[in-house]
Amino acid sequence: MTFNRTKKIYFHESTQKVRWTQTSSDNFKYDYKYIGNANEPEFDLLMDFLWFLYEDKEITFDQFFDTFKELRTFCDQVKGLVDKD
């Protein structure tokens, strides 16, 4: 059984571009802001969730980041890594 490796998620608000990579942000053409880490299924779920919420509307960094945090908490709870209080 292989485990999913996590990669870093970056977002550039003005171009609405997302990067999911292991590459350092120093090498990016645009000034991306760091969002967090996710494995491939979590990243795919995040993209689907963002599309469901915002469709083709522009997303602010705060909206993207808050959505990621909520999804991250949910995924951690499902994995049993975070206590539900």
C-alpha cells in the first residue's frame, strides 16, 4: 500500500491560479500565497468544493484559505487525527 504524499498549495488571487506542488514558491512566475498542505485526494476535493461554492466567480484569498481550513479540519476528523469537541 502506498501513501499519498502531501504537496503545498499556493493561490494567486489576481490571476485566480492555484499551484499544488513540491516546488519552492521562490521559483514561481507570480507571487503566490501559501495555503497549506494536502495530498492528491484532498486537493481534488478542495477544487471540487470550491467549484461547488463559487462556480466561475472570482475567489478572494481569504475565501480560499477559509474553505481550505474547514476542509482540512473535516479531513483530519475523518482520519481520526483531531478530537471532536
